[in-house]
Amino acid sequence: MLDALSPTILAPLLAALCVSGAALGLPVPTMPALIYAGSVAVGRADAAALLAATFAAAVAGGFAGDAVWYLAGRRYGFRVLRVLCRLSLSRDTCVRRTETFFARRGVRILLVARFLPGLAVVSVPMTGLSRVPFRRFAAHDLAGVSLWVGGGLALGALLAGQVDALLAWLQNAGVGLGGVVLLVLAVFIAQRVWRRQRLLRALRASRISVDELHALMEAEAPPLLIDVRSAPNREQDPWRIPGASTPEPDVLELALADLPRDRTVVLYCACPNEISAAQMAQRMRALGFSDVRPLLGGLDAWRASGRDLLPLDALDDTPDDAPAVPLVVAPPPGSRVEA
């Protein structure tokens, strides 16, 4: 079916579908579609019109998809990020990184988000849940989508000869354009699935359950418990497990400098598959800690078990002689991330 369409119709259609699909969180190879669309226009009498139509269609599709997630983030908050992690093949690995980028750069992150793998679709709902005005979101998002689409089309125009040679070789081998699209999509998805499964296999081997953590907390030498959620996440849910501290990632080495490296450490977050806790566990192992374990299900699992929670700014009865990690309290509920 794809082979029967003329380039004038196919190029804008393919670019718009891929850009909008990626904006909605689907695992589609956007850049190859833009490169193909840019290469198709080279040498044609209507090259300018074709490029303009492709650019407009792709930008409109990308912005439409982003607007959906912006409005969802504004209404549903961090629950949207959990949905994205289920839709996408690797989105859960970049939620923490996006929160950190957004806390530092605000809505300006949308200008470059698409150039950093996995960042765009999470940063968009982050602008919504941070209450960035729609007009501001639209201006930055349109600029970011335009840069991404324009860069892909320009790259396709520069590589037009190589793209044509590749398509000709595939056609001689009996593979049409439809087959090429399906092949690229299959390789793209397979690579993402493989990376995700490798990370999850390593994570399953080290997790601790809520019941196991509770038993350790009742023991004579309780573990060091660390809340690794980001500041925006803690702002949305300002509660913690009793005894937990919240050192910021940027000062983690300083906060943990005086603690014994053989002490048991339990990390928890509020993200699918405990990815943030797993990544922090890797970082702490690199600092010399030998027993670091993410909490299975994170804060949500602890809450679902019916066990006690404390407000982030509440003090608990930690023994005076217990080593402590400096407690960094999240902003009060209702405060806004600087945009």
C-alpha cells in the first residue's frame, strides 16, 4: 500500500504520522521518516512546496500529540507519567532525568527535549503538572518541534543520494518501501525491548519487599532508608516512610561520606519498575556501598500495605546514635516549579 502512494502524498503523511505517534509515546522511528521525507523532495520541480507541506504536517502532528499530554499532565499530575511508562518501551528510565532537567531549566527544556532520547514525551506532561500557562507551553513546544522536524528534513536533503542508493538496493533485493518501514520499525522496537528487559532482569535480582523492609526496620540494626523521589514528585505527594531521609542527588556523595560502606541501604521511589531507585542503587554501589536494595513497588506499595507514613517535614524518633543522612525537605504542597 505504501509503495502505491506518490512521494508527494507519502512523504508528508509518513512524517506527520511518525512525529505525532512519537509525541503520543509510541515507539516509532521518527528521524528515519523525516530523513526519507527530506530526501524525496531533492531534485523535484515542486521541492519547496513538498518540503513546506511535510514540515507543516509534521509540526502540526507533533504539537497535537504534545498538547494531549500537556492537558493530561495539568489535570492528572504524576499519574500521567505512570501511564507513559506503560505505553513506552523505555520511558520509565528517563522520568528522573526529565524531572531534574525540568527543575533546572523549566519550560525551556521543550526547545531541546526531542534531541535527547526519551526526554520529549515526559517533559511535556511535566509542563502541564507544573502549571505552565498553555500559551507559554505552546510557544516553546512549537519552537522545539520545528527545530527537530527542520533538522530531520535538512539532513534528508543532504543525504538524498545515499538514501536513494539504499532504497534502490533494497528494491533490487525485492524489498519495497513498505517493507523498509516495517523493517526499521521492527529493529527499533527490538532494540528498545532488549535494553529494557536487560535492565529489569538486573533489577529483579536485588529488590526487597515491603514485608522484608518492615522486618528489617524492627530489627536491632535497621537499614538506612532513602527516599529518592525528585522534588516535583515529593511536592505532589509530600509523605515519606518513617525513618527515611531525602538527600538530593547532586549532593549524594557529601551526604553519605561518613556512613559505613557495609551498612544495608534501602531506596524507594514512586516510579514504575523502581527505575529511579535502581539507578540510584547503581550510583551508590559505585561509591562503595555493598548492600543497596530498591523497594519493590516503592512508596505506593508501602502505602497500599496500610503501614504508617509521615509528612515530609515531620520529625520522627530516630535513635540519637544512629548515623543520619541530612534530610532535605521538599517544597510545601501547592508551590510551583520555576518555569
